[in-house]
Amino acid sequence: MEKITLTGVPETMLQTVFARAQETQKPNHKITDEKAVELVSRLDYDFSLAERDSTMSSGVIARTLVLDRLVNNYLQNCPGAVVVNLACGLDTRCYRMSGYAHWYNLDLPEVIEVRRRLLPEDGGPITQIAASAMDARWAAEVEATGKPMLVILEGLTMYLSEADVRQIFSIIAAHFPNVTVFTETMVPFIVKMVKEKSIEGSHAKFTWGVRNGRTLAELLPDFELVEEHSLVEGMEIIAPVYKAIGKIPFVRNLSNRIVGLQSDIMESQG
């Protein structure tokens, strides 16, 4: 058993991996993540808050459903792509996807230390990078010349500031032309008003949100909006009642989103 002593935002990775493991073991499970089940069985950690936090759990499964679909579609359309998963935590998507040439999992050094103990990935098509997403030096470790490139930012922006988000996207734009980014966003109202028990228990706090994908794209001069998906799309699979209530603008507009952005550097330079 691995004793985990993380706190703050890094600790939230334990809540999310637990949510995926818990869902996988349900008779009518909507995702299958056996690697998450394996990880949870090896962790010496009190998951009682996560077990009772249905709001957090539903959100994690909904975004997993939406992002898995989007990433899978991208890899089918762009085989041999390079994928960079920023703030990866204990994400296991690299084990559920195929068709990529190389997959980089990046997070803070204390997180990657834990991940390397649990998931020794370096040496094959998966590489781990210990760095902050806001430290431009990580880009030098990614080899993507001549290949399509996808960057994933899941469960990250809501813990940052607008300046932090701009910094991350400026690093991506400066080093990787013609890159696609899928990022999760939270609306400002939810940032201010919603508390998730397991997240609060980790002493993490939501700090930033953006109204929608168009508003986000307006903050990022090197990127253009190409698609936007409400997590209601995932909730409709989890709870069919969302096929009805998800059509209500108020409900749909409050949901987290997965925003797809494309670097337009090459176009602007041309």
C-alpha cells in the first residue's frame, strides 16, 4: 500500500481517480477504467469524503465521457499524433486511447513522484514530465516536430487565475504551431457558489471561471474557438433525465465545458 501525503490541488487527483474506480465497479457503469480500480486498491488513503461526494463524482464521470469521446475522435482523425496531458494527476486516459505516437503526462514534481511509484511509464510511448504547466521549460522535453499535436487541460483552469491560464496558453502557442487544445472550464457563478465536499477537504479552492468558450478564446490571441461541449452531454449518459433538463438554458449554461481551441499562429503569420 502506498501512503499518500499530498494536500491542496495535487490531492484532488485522488478524488478523481476514486470516482472513476467507483463508477467502473458499478453494475451499470458508464465508463470502464480498470487502471483506476488498480490504483485505488494500492493507495493508503481515506476516500470517505470522495465516496460521499456525488456531485464531484458525477462531474468527473461526465467530463471523462465527453473528453474520452473528443480525444478518441481526434486520434482517429490525426493518427500518429503527440498528446500532452497537463496537470495529469493520476489520469489514465493514455491507457484507454490508441493511435498516438507519444503521450506525455505532466504535473508538479510531487505529483509525478507519486505517479512514477504507481505507474512507471517512462521508456515507452508514454513519458512523464515533472514540471509546472506554467514553466516554459517543459515544452523542450516534448518532441512533436512534424506531427499533429493535442494538449489536454482537464480539471485545472478552475484552480488558477486568468494570468496563469494566459501563461499556459502562451507557452503552448510559442512552442507548438497548429496545436489543438481541449480544456475544461467552469463558469464564474459555480466558482463562487459551489462547494464540493471532497475538494474542500483537500484544502483546494475554485478560483477562476469563464462564461463560455467564446469568452475564453477572446483572452487568447493565438487561438481560435473550434468547438465547445457542455458536460451535460456526459450527464445525459449518466442520468437520462438530463436529456430533458439539459435543454434548459440555465442548466446547460451553468455546466462545466470542454472547449476545443486551435492555434492560429500559422494562419496569422501567413
